[in-house]
Amino acid sequence: MDSVKQLRFDVAVVGAGPAGIAAALAAADSGKTIGLIDDNPAAGGQIWRGAHNSAQPSASSIWFDRLNKSAVQTVRGTRVFHAAQGELTAESDDSATQISYGKLILATGARELFLPFPGWTLPNVMGAGGLQALAKSGLDISGKRIVIAGTGPLLLAVAAYARQCGAKVVAICEQTTRPLMARFALKMTLVPGKAAEAVRLAYNLRGIPHWTDCWPVAAFGNRRLESVRISRQGQTSEIECDYLACGFHLIPNIELPRMCGCRLENGFVEVDEYQQTSIAGTFCAGEPTGIGGLELALVAGEIAGYAATNWEDRARHLFSKRARYQKVVRILQDAFPLRPELKNLARPDTLVCRCEDVSHQQLREHSSWRGAKLHARCGMGPCQGRVCAPAAQFLFGWEIDSVRPPLFPVRCSSLAAIPSHSAPRN
Amino acid sequence: MSESVTVRVNGKPVTVRAGATVAVAVLASGATCRASVSGQPRSPLCGMGTCFECRVAINGEPQRRSCQVLCEANMEIEANG
Amino acid sequence: MNKPAEIVIVGAGIVGAACALELSTEGLRVLVIDEGFPSSGSTGAAMGHIVVMDDSEAQFAITRYSQILWDDMREQLPPAVEFDPCGTLWVAADETEMAEVHRKFDYYRERGVNAEILDSQQVREAEPHLRAPLAGGLRVPGDSVVYPPCAAGFLLQKARELGARAIHGQPVASIGKGVARLADGTIFAAGFIINAAGQSAPKLSRGINIKPRKGHLVITDRYPNFLHHQVIELGYLKSAHSLTADSVAFNVQPRKTGQILIGSSRQYGAENSAVDESILARMLQRAFEYMPDLSQLSAIRVWTGFRPATPDKLPLIGPSPEDPSVLVAAGHEGLGITTSLATAKLICAQILGQRPAIPIQPYLPSRQVTAEAHV
């Protein structure tokens, strides 16, 4: 039988991306015991993946430096899969861990929205963030031809990073409209620091075709990607490439907040000005409260960390800084709505659920997510619907059902390690 | 500390930079991670542990998400995409 | 004989679907109404084991009859139904349970059910992941497994091909006196109404005693060839007999996908569907005792379901105590999938005034009223 570890923290922070790191460090100022729990081998989340051992100084290295010097206990490779009444249960490679806490800060970040189109399941078709994550994890993309598609500012960041790695970025295909893209660029210059960032980005992306009103129609290849067909201004064309990095912006990882009982508003975790959720003593910062990017995540994380350790006046000092970056949430929402043409990319035989190989046609027969799950097995695979449920929601308008443990597939022995409480949470 | 690490993917030695994940080793070897339930070859999609397309067997243990496992010397990886 | 006017079936779970098909096959006009989508009740949570049971003559009769009906149908079942004739392996942990193996063997053999006694070594050859030592076991090769939502879906689909109509997402407010009334006020007239509403059956027919018995199930990722039979501990029977205590028992099932279904638990009075961590842990620990390697398998989902249970563990099949035009077909506890086809035959026989293939008395709802009157 696997061993079961016990950990206890005054403040437990789940998710070691920017929001979680900022929260943990702010909370650590109080002298209380702080645990920073993440399922990856190292801290950093998505945007700072691999940055902890980067030789070059960067914005993130200051944070990692502080983290390493702090009293925060980083618990790596540990995946939280259950939460109830002041206790988390998590799993790592060799054991299960029960984590009890006084206060909880949820910084579980976001993942990409994937929409199905013919050929999207071919090897080397990845998310935009997906390609970036793999490149940061050691994938050598120098000299490779990459088409970047989908929507959102992540496409530009990935394009810049890919180029930095020596890849040939053939085109950036953004589905939003030209006017919306222009308005996005303009509005972002009004957010502190973003104007300079935009100039740097534009410089880094010089010469790369950047098309709006443009989206992937199909991917082709025999056993791996060979070319992509894109639609642009009513015309289609084919581009040969080695990788297609395609993602349609971000969706919040709200599964753990939901299991904790946190109330949602429009699909995001509802928080008050101190980043506290509807559950007293449970805070949330970063993308699960609204997709708003790095700077917002950092300041909201800090506020949550101070609030969770009863340092309200330090938290309040950051309110105006947060307000400046809070605008980004609205700017992003307005700039990248998904156009209706994207609902028609999938053909009847295009798979929607990749875990169970369920096609669009099989899903069309059903009128609810639950019915589709039971009868077509969509969402019954190990990803537990993380890939296909948001796509199904976009394609069919289905509401996704409630969250049950385990939040991730875990060993049966870990399931048995969930502590028993008097009343199960509804 | 070594700058690179060598693992075996389907019996073939593959060398990657230190700190690289098993998913990267599989891709570098030219293999695909897994075969879907209807037999399609699949490789990583999300790169962050949520899509499960990167599952391989590592040292005999099946269904491991390779994008979240760091390569260690002499790891035996079976990727049957 | 005059054909009755339309028959309304309340409930599109396995029992309602089976009744719809049987009645449509006889040329009767059927309308199936479900408050949700098909199989959104107990059928959607069920394990899908088709098993001949020997708790009582009446239970044996209906499970055996129905198991044969499933076998007769197997060639028609599409792949999505995942029919798998894997058989059941009852395992005995000690000599007392081994005596039970012998008793079961004799009981089945006397009644023409194929069974085979396995000793300690043979039982491990049959299932290599079982721990050693076990006293032995009983293999019943004629039992099988299906995927319940698609099985019910198939039956309903065949019924529709024969002219049955189905309405989903419409709760039924009341039934009786030849009328089924929806919550939205719509009225359907019917010669007979079949109450196949499972958990909700008592809401529609007074005087029937069905209580929910909550169960938990865990399903793993795909591990082909890990498990070959539905494996159940004989101690299961001890827990299924208790009327009040929460209990767990080792009960695992191989699915055609290669996934393993791990059960089972029984709880009374637990009416909310949230996962109960305490009983989940107990259930898993029990499973690990018999099959330690299960502990290392990846569990993808946990869910709960409610078995509609009657006090004497037999289903209610027959006229409702207060209105003979309403036929109850509910209260199948953990044998709904198994006995659905036989239930449909018995219901159909009653409607057509034909002699049922097995005696119907043990299942009549009126027995509950009589039982209460004698208390």
C-alpha cells in the first residue's frame, strides 16, 4: 500500500504559477507556515515554465529568487485531486498526501480552449501554449516551420518565443477581426507597461505574416502533420509546416474551486476585493477569477496572500495597482470573441472527444452533455472532459455538469486515502 | 552536473538536454506517444498534463503523462503510437 | 380481442425500455415518457452485470429467465452495448465460504445452470491478480456484462423502429384511471400505464415501498487483460442481507474497453448523490484485500447511484395496489439490468392476459400491502 503523507500549513497555495508564487511570498511575510503545491516538476506554471533554472535574468527570475530564499515550502510533482472541509488530498509519484490548512489560496490557472477541425488529432498539431510548453521542456524546434493559429495574445507570445528558439514561424492566423485586433492593441497601450511590451513584441515578430479573420480549416498528413489549410478573407490556401500551434484562448481551471464550493459568476470564480471567494478562508487569484494575464495574476496573488494572513492594509495598498491591470480582463473578452464559422469546422467524422474517439456526428444525436457522456462516452476518458467539454459547450451550447472527485485520474490507493469527514459536500 | 541525459524509447537510445521531459524524448525519437482507442497515432496536445495524449509506459508503468515527467538516465519508455 | 389503447410507460431506463420493446413487438402502441434523458436514473449509474442469483426461488426464477433472454438477444446487440459473456467468478476466502460455493454449485446444477467449482490454485489461474491464498471459487460461465445506458438505448431504439414514441425531459406528475398527466399539464390517455420510474416509482403509485440504496463505483483507465470475469466475494451475500448497516463488498467487472469497474457499496437513508469518502475508502480497501494490484491502477471517475430496493429484495411487477390499470415495474435493487427483459415479458403477459413463463405471485405489488396488513 502506498504511504500517506501528512502536511499542515497555515496557508496552502495550490498552483505555483505567477499568482500562486506571488500569493505564497506575500503570505510568507507573516511568518506563518506556507505551502505552495503544484503538479509540475518545478514551479512556474505555464508562462514561467522552465524559467526557474534559466541562466538569463528576466522578470520571473526575481520572483524565483525570492521564492528560493523564502520560508515557503514548495511541494512539487503533487496533484490535488480532492478538497473537503479544510483538507486537500493530493497525489505524487510515490504516495498520497493529505494537506490540512488554515487558509487556502487557489491559483490553479487556465488551460487552452481547443476546437475540433479535420486533422486536429494528428501528431504535431498542438496547442499554442502546448507547443511553447514542450519547447520550454526541451523540444528542439530550431529550423522547424510552424503555423500558429487560433485566437488571443498567447499566439503572439508563442510566435516570439518560437522565433527565439530558431523556429521559422510561417504565419500567425488570428480568427478575430482586424478592427477588434486594432482596438485590442490600442487599449493595451493604456495598461501600464504594455505599450513598451507591444513595441518589443512587434519588433520580435517583424516579418512574420500576421493575418486576422483567419483560421485553420483542416490539417493534413500521414501519421503526422504535413500541411495546414487556412481560410483567409474567403479564400483557402495550404501551408506546409512541421507544427501547427493552435489554441483558441484560455479557459479557467475552476474544477478545484468548484469542489471547494466556491461560487462562480459567468464561469469564473467570484471573489471580493480581498480575493476571498464565497467560502470564508478560501481565496482565489489569477486566471480562475478572470483571464487577465501575468501582471494581474501577480498583484491579485499578492493581495490574496496578505488577506489570507490578515494583513488587510497591505492588501488594500495594492487595490489601485490591481485596478489598472483588471482592465485587461475586459479588453481580452472584447477583443477575441469566437466567430460562428468556428462551429462549422468539424465534419461529421471529426473527433470531438479524443480520449474515447467520439465524433461530431455521434454527439449531434444528443441534447445534453450528460446524455452525450452516458451514451456516446464523450468526456468519460482520463481527461475527464477538460478538452472536449468546453468544445462541446461551444459547438452545442451544452451546460457542463458538476464536479466529482477525483479531480484528476489518480491511483486507486490515493482515492482510498481521501480522509473521511462527517458530511459529504454536495 | 550533466548537460544531457540518455533514455531509451522503444529500445532506442535518445539523448535530450538535462531537465527535458519524457514527452520531448519521445518526440525527439520520432515516435508518437500512444495509439487512440480507434488506432490513430497521438502525441502531446496541451503540454501541461490535462489532455492525456502524451501517455506512455515508463519503466514498465503504463498510462504515465510524459509531459510532466523529467527524463532520468536509463529510463525505459514504451511509446506505442 | 380488442387491442388496448396506447400504453404509456413512465421511465426510459432499462426496465421502461425493455417494456417498450416487448410491447411494441406484440404490436401494441407505446409511448415512453422520461423526466430526463434515457438512462438518466439508476440505469446510467449501474454496473451492468447479468447474473443468475440464488437468494430465493423467486429471485432465481426471474434472473435465470432473464439471463436466457439476454443470451437469445446477444447476436442483435451492437458493439456499443459491449455485451461480454465473461461469466462470474464467486470467490471464497475461507472454508465457510467454500461450503457456500458447494451449496451454490448444487443449487445451480439442479436447476440446469452451468457452474464449476475451482480450488485455490484454479481460482488464481482464472484471475491471476487475485491474492493468494483464497479457498477457491465458483465459476458461472453463463453470466455476462453489458454497458447499461447503451443497452437501454438499444432496446428503446428497437422499440421506436416498431412504432413506439418517446418523450424526454418531461416529468410526469400523476398517473391513474387511464391518464398520465405531465407536470406541464399535458394529458395522455392510456389503456394501461406502466410505472417503470425506478426511484421515483413511489411518487407515482401509492402503497409501494421502494427505498433508495446508494452505491459507489470506480472506473479505471484501460488495462486490457487485467481481469477476465466479474469477480465477487461470497461475503457479498452477508452484506446484501443486512437491512440497516452500511456495507461494502468486493465486486469488480472487466469492461470491453479494458477498463475495470470497482464496487460495491450499499447504504441506506443516504439520499444525496455526493460521493461519500468514508465508504469509498472502505470499498476500495476491501477490493485491495482481494486484488492488491488494483491499488496501482489509475482511477478516472467515481460516481454514485441508487438501487431502488424493496424490503424483500424482489421487484414489483404487476398491478399497483390502488389502480389495476397501472402496472408497476420497479424496485429491482441491484438486478435491474439482469431482470429487465423478464420484467418486460411478465408485464406484457399481464396486459395480454397470457400465462406468464414463470409464476408471477412473488413479484406482485399487492404482497407489500398484505405484508403491512399483517404487521
